Amino acid sequence: MLDSTAEAELAAVCDIDGERAGALAAGTGARTYLDWRDLLDREDLGALIVCTPPTSHREPVTAALSRGLPVYLEKPIARTLEDAAEIVAAAEHTGTVCAVGYQWHALDLLDDLPGLLGSQQVGLLVGTSIGPTQPRPWFVDMRAGGGNLLERGSHHLDLVRAVAGEVVTVQAAASRVRLAGASESGDIDDALTIMLELASGALATVVVAWTRPGQPGSYGLDIIATEATLRLGLDPDFTLSGVSGGQPVSRRAGSHPFERSVRRFLQAAAGRDPAAVACAPPDAAATLAVAVAAEQALATSRAVKVEA
Ligand SMILES: NC(=O)c1ccc[n+]([C@@H]2O[C@H](COP(=O)([O-])OP(=O)(O)OC[C@H]3O[C@@H](n4cnc5c(N)ncnc54)[C@H](O)[C@@H]3O)[C@@H](O)[C@H]2O)c1
């Protein structure tokens, strides 16, 4: 994450697995820890990156924020709405900079959309997140990681909200086919469709499929408006193409959204400006509320209202 960022260097690494901490620190001169509390007590850091599994986000993040230490927290904000609310409250009470790593939220092409769409109404969004990924133990355990819905689908839920506003109601269904194979060690769905009704009246679908190693990926968002048909291409290239108001659109991102997300965080931390991050905790908590509603929709086969 920090390889491409000249403004920061790795000072220390913590992992309950000492080998993994050592591997990450190797060659950097960074000190290693097995307990994040020791790291916070002994190090004089400028910022902290929290990239533990979702059930282990709340404690290190709230502890760091209460010390005034800026935090870049990997998405999702947390596994539960309760943990998310504590992180939001800690960021608010301490006024410490905290960014959540929904990197597509930092895509510069999103800044072009208001100008391209003008007063048009967006009617439909279609997001696809199809491709292989690593079967980490917490990821294949629905209770621990929220499966493909939270781990992968929530990137798109966040993107839909960033492009077209708040979600009111969610429906969802999962395929019974084991596409990925590797999921047999766990209890998560490999392929699912989430349908979102937005406050604007627009509709969105998000399709997630975990496929086998070697299968090609397909990541994108189609945006259909009254006089526009646009496609945001996502990963590995970030592009915006199509037609709006009769004019062809063909643009390429000026920088990788991940780099931009981290750079905006570092600038926000340097300027002590919590509002300058690409995705702040309240925004990521709102995305989690949509994901939690989708999880309930999957479990009940009913439309579920999103908790405000
Ligand atoms: N933004 C993205 O595109 C993106 C991509 C992948 C993962 N992520 C997010 O990053 C986070 C981690 O994912 P990953 O794929 O790196 O998982 P991982 O399982 O590969 O790594 C997590 C590490 O955290 C360590 N760990 C667990 N509990 C800990 C604790 N209490 N203290 C210290 N270390 C602890 C584990 O030993 C492991 O080495 C998740 O929240 C995931 O959603 C984001």
C-alpha cells in the first residue's frame, strides 16, 4: 500500500501471526509487534493503517483515534452496525482524521459525472463484481466476514451510493451453484444479486460472483440516465465511456483510485482535516447499513428497508 507513496514510510507492523508481520517488515527496517496495544504504547507514529479482518476493526481503530492518531481503516468499516457506530462516534468526538478504504470512492472519474449528467435523472445502475479472490478463513465464514456480499459487494454498494445517492430498500438472492469451489470449506454464497431502490426513484442491481483461479474478471458500473448511457470500467483499468447528451464520452482515470485514496488520507492527516478524506466513517457506516439490509434480505427472501 505504501510502496507508491513517497510521503510515508513503514515504521512498524503488528500481526498476531509473527511470521506475517516479519514478512511485511522485511527489508524496511520496520519494528514488529504481536499485539496492537504494544505498538500503540511504544511507537510514535504519524498514522495507522488498520487492515485486520472486519471483526477486529473496532478496538484498534477507536484506541488509535482516542490517542489522536489518524487511521486509514480497510473496508468494510466493521462487521456489525454496533461496531461501526462506535468507530463513527470515536472519529466524531476526537476530531481525528479517519478514512475508510472504499478506494473506488476516490476515483477521479466520479468527479466528472455531475458535469456530464447535468440535470439528467439517473434511472438505473448495474454493477458487476465478477472474478477470483483468495479464500481467507474469515472470508469463507459468513459470521466473521459477511462473505461475498460484504467483502466484495459492499465496494459496489458504496459506489452506487456515491454516484446516485441513498438506498431505501434492498432485495437479494443467491445462486445455489458452488462457482468458486474453494468456498466448500465455509458457508458463504459464491454468486448473488442485490437489488436496490434508491431515494431518487432509481433502481440499481449489484451482481457478485466468486470464480475459480484463472477465470477473467469483470468489474464495472453501467449508469443509465435520461440522455446518457455510460460505463465506468473498474479494475485493472479505470475508464468512463459511452454517450451523454448526444456526445461521446471516453475518459481514463488520471491516477489509480487506491493511490488517490491513500494520498488524500495522508494530506487530510497532515492538515488535520477529517472532512478531506475520500470516504469518512459516517459514509462507510451508511454503506454497511445497506449491506446488512441485503444480508437480511438474503436470509428472509423479502425486501428490507435500510436502517437510517
Ligand atoms: N480495499 C480493498 O480492495 C481490499 C482488498 C482486500 C482486503 N481488504 C480488507 O482488508 C482487511 C484484511 O483483509 P486481508 O485480505 O488482508 O486479510 P488477511 O486474512 O490476508 O490478513 C489479515 C491479517 O490480520 C491479522 N490479524 C487478525 N486479527 C488481528 C489482530 N487482532 N491484531 C493484529 N493482527 C490481526 C491476521 O493474522 C492476518 O495476517 C479486511 O477488512 C478486508 O475487507 C480490502
